[in-house]
Amino acid sequence: MIRLLLGLSLLSILACSTKSKECQTVFFGGEIVNPTSDYVVLYKNDSYIDSVKLDKGNRFAFNLQGIDEGLYHFDHSPELQYLYLQEGDSILIRLNTKEFDESLVFSGQGSEINNFLIEMFLAHEDEKPLIYEYYGLKPNEFVMKMDSLKAVKTNHLIDLSTDNQLSEKVISVAKASIEYEDLIHREKYPFKHKWKKGANKIPELSNSFYEYRKSIDFNDANLTYFKPYIDFLKYHFGNVAYETCMKNCTAQEKPTFDYLHFNRHTLKLVDSIVQENDLRDILFRNIAMEYLLKEHTPSKQCESFIRKFQSLSTNDKHEEEILQLYGNIKKLQSKNNLPELFVTNSDGQKISLKDISRKKNAVFYFWSAVQKSDIKHTVKRVSKLQKKYPDHKFVGIGLKTSSKQWMELIEEYGMQKENQFYAENFKEIQTKLVIDNRYKCIISKDTLVVDAFANLYTSL
């Protein structure tokens, strides 16, 4: 069937007799094992391009015309991954949702850059525990270790470009996938080192440590929606804001004590340096989101910050999102009613959070097949807490997974079915409960909120 899809795509290309952009066909298709959704959805940046329903064999096919070269992403809910498309591509994929990123393989014309990007993603994931240990090293030793890891990936890219005819644009994206993940760790280093060594202050770093900052393009439109680039900019501007404030501000204003003051610094930096409009708006949104999620207590200061954000941002969608977040944070304050949300039990029956917690002390926690490696630790932690707090009901809610896989994981990890529920509408429950990290939990008493911003490991 995959060969048939590829054949049809090639026929459509041959049938096109003109060289106009509208007639330049790009094919993207493949097979998804253990699908978690009926559809594959394609996006360019944050704009919807098209969606295709899986057939009976769990296969899909896009035939696209007149598209711009560059980074896209495809969504098979609840997962997504990057896809680089250019004129003449005919790309096939095969993946198994139980190991989405690890099983993803591209083949056909245009597969080289896409396989490289997924390899880099997996390599960076694998390196995280190693780099965590590197944070304890002295600055020059840390730099040497990071340079060594980067060199391996850079040599891989050199081999790839030698064996394949890659455009400058393709090579620049491939380089970015190496560079910015590396630079994120360099920006993290002083704070991670301080924490790891139990020091009172961050280490003094020579000017050479941050030499790379001089060559950063803070207005790369081609990378505006590329996560490694955005994440680097977030860390970078946060660090520079911190450094500036520690040098120039009074003790009472320093960011350790005042999130509002610190994030105002960060907004000002982005406003003064970044000119690319979409990039500015994305960074403003991220700064506002991070501030509200750390503060998560309504106040005049929060409202002042939101007004500042509104004066800078030109994206109506982002403004609506920030206002909605602040509204939901206000609704989740102590002694308010739990939101009117429904989840599904193992018998397929829908039940509200209020009914689950009625006349009980309840702790709602969350787990996901997307972070399968965490489930074992979560189950162990909950078992310990159940013994410590026998008067509390611990309620697990499965997110971002299919109902079938949810049931399989309950069985696999020996969870108590009567205390496990499935969230069918992830977006709704994430938004209304402000789920921003994997260890978040919500403590309630007889349908009323006690603490909606608790942590499963530090609050109980």
C-alpha cells in the first residue's frame, strides 16, 4: 500500500505540465501503528495547512501544492514532530505511537534532513543525564565536554551534506538543531552549577564563556517556530535580565525576591533587541506565561504586568490566551469550587471532578503515556503518600493518550482502577486546571480547592 501511495504521488507530479508554484506537488504519507487519533494534521508555523483521516490500514497521504519550503510539523494527537518540506519531496514515514519519536523513520525524497532532525532530537534527549553531571564541572571543563558532544553531531552533518545535495536553507536548519540545543545548556550552566554544588552564588565566568553570544541572530525568521531556537532565546534573555538586575538594581528589587521586577526586565530586553514581529510576540507570550505560572496568585501586580504585556504584544490570540490563563488561575484559588470538568472511569462512565471529591479529601495527580518513563515513579510516590495520608483519596487522571493505551498502562503498572480516570479532552482539562508540569497535583476538600498549584513531590 505504501508503494501504491508513492506511485500515485509520482504520477501526480508527472501529470503536472507546468513549472508554476501552484503545480509543484509535495507528497507526505505513511503508516501509523497503534494510532491514538483518526487524523494526521499538518501545520506551517502555527497555521493549519491540511488534515487527512487514516484509512482502514492506518495509512494516510497528503498531496500538497504551492507550499513554501521550510519547517512544518505534523500532529497525531497527542503527539507532534517536525517535518521539513521542499519542492519535489516525496516523503514516507512509519511510526509506532507507543514509542513515537524513537520509532519514527522517514524514507523517500527529502528524508535525509528529516531523519537528521529526529536523530538530533533523540541524541539530545539521551544526553540530558550526562550533561546533568557535567553541570558540576568547572567552567572550562564543562565547555570542553560540551564542545566534544557538539563535534560528534557537527561531523555527522558534514557527512550528510557530503553525501547529499542539500540547500543552504536545509543546512542552516540542520545546524540550528545542533547549535541551539548546545547553547541552551551553556546558558543553564551557571545556575545549574550553583544548585549542584550547593553554592551561595553563581560561579564567576570569564568573557570567553559567553563568546558565542556575539554571533547570535536574534531575528531569524526561518526559526521563529523552531523550539530549540525559542528555548535558547528564553534562557538567554532571562539570564541577561538576571545579570543586569544583579549589577544595577537595589537589593529589594533583585529577581530572587520579585518575579514582577525580573520579568519586566526581560520584556524590556526583548523589546529592545528583537525586531521580527512573530518572534517578538512568541517571546512576550512565553515571558507572560512563565510569570503567571510562577506567581499564580491574583494581584494588582499581576494585572499591571498583563497590561505591560498587552502594550507590547500585537498578537490577539496570545492576548486572549494570557487573559484566559489569568482567569483560570483566579478560579483555582483556595476555597473556590473545583471547575466543572468531566473525566471517564474504567467502565466508560463520565463523572465530574466535583463528584469524585464530594465529602472527601482528594488529591488529583496527572500522568501521561507521553512521559511513560515517569509513570513508575509516580505510582511509587502515590503509594507512599496513600500510607502517609490514609484520609485522602488519590485520584490519577490519564492525559494525552488513547483510552486503549490508558487501560493497558493501568494494568501494566498495577494501578487501582477505581481511582483512575481518563481525560478525553486534554486541551480543556489542561487549560482549566492550569496543568503546566508533570508533577502538578490539586488538593481539594469536599469539592472545594485547597491548593490547585501543589506538587506531588514537594507539597505533601
